[in-house]
Amino acid sequence: MKWNADRWKRVALVVCALGLWFFTQSLLGSRPMAEGSPLAGQILSEGDGLFLATEAGHQALHDQPALADGLLITSSIFIDLLAIYLIASSIFGSTMRPFLALLMLFSLRQICQMLSPLPAPAGMIWHDPGFPSLLVTYQVANDFFFSGHTAIACLGAIELARRGSLWWIPALLVALFEMSAVILLRAHYTMDVYTGAVTAGLVAIIAAWIAPKIDSYLSTDPHPLASTINPGPRPRGN
């Protein structure tokens, strides 16, 4: 593929956005929690229906640290792969739509973190399992509302479905796995998971609406649609 100015603009946008993501994550990680957060987390956890339903699985992860590490690693690998797909398809594909949705997802999540910091769930299993990750920041353990794992997985499934590929089926299964994983690990409350899934659907709709305008702005072609429309055979002269 030809690396023209369009591609470099897309790369620059991605790099800047990821830089802002890691910077804001570092700010969240250094933020002190309010007094009484452990008690608040205990109360929220005791009233979480999915926490109650998965108590046996959560206890098994506590009793078997290797199993918990394996779940952390596996869930993070899936998130990284889906994020790479969304980014790569935006850089090398015909539209920035997937990354625009991801960018809106990141932005909304960080705004929610700033406005509504939640206490950590009781019994949370969240630490560096000894395997690197591209986007998962293990050192940040106070960013809950909403679930980034759920949102990215759902957005990946939506984008794959839009391409008319059967890959959306395993992507949907991955999304369900991510939802289950963060609940079992007590890395998120049920409300975080629900909001992450709903937000992914909303930003996917908005991104599809604004993407043509952004694509046109980033394009060096004065008539970006002209090169994609097949005019058909020309009529022969008499």
C-alpha cells in the first residue's frame, strides 16, 4: 500500500490519541481515593447481582493465583488484538470510522472517570500477571466506570459485523468472555459492564455518521469519492 500523506495523517492522529490515553491513565492512577472508599466498595459489591451469582468462580480465582493470572493475560490479549484490528483497519482501510469510535470511547470513559470515580470492588483481582499488554494499564487500579474491556470488545464485534464477515461471531463470543472475566475478577461492577456495552453501540452509530466528514478532511484527494465510484462503461459514439 502506498504511504501517501493520507496515511501519515491517520498515523499521526492515532499516535496523538494513544499518547493522550496513556497520559490521562497516569493521572487517574495517581488520583487519591476518597475517604471511606473501601466501605463504599463493600456495600456496592454486596448489592451487585452478578457478583453474588459468580461468587464460587471468584473464590476459585482467589484460591488459584495461576488461574487468575491466566484469565488476566487472556483477557488482555483479546483486548490488544481487537484494538490493533480497529487501529490497523482505520490506517490501512478506506475509512477512519473504527478508530473514531475507539477515540470517542476512550474520551467518554476518561470523562466519566473524572466526574464519577467509583470505589474498588471488594475482593478485586487486578495486578500485573507478568505478561506485557499494549493498552491494559495494570498499574491503574481505580478506573471502573465504565468497563473498557467490555466496550472495546463490543466495538470490535460491531465493526467486524459491518464488514459482512463471519468473524463477528467469535468477536461476539470474545465480548461475552470479557464481560464474564471482569465480573469474575471483580475488576468492574455490573453497571460498568452494562454501560460499556451500551456506549460501544452508541459511539459506533455516531462514528458512522461523522466518519465521511473526517475522511474527507484527512484526504489529499480534492474529490475523495470520485475515485471510489465506478462510472460504468461509457456509451459508444455513433
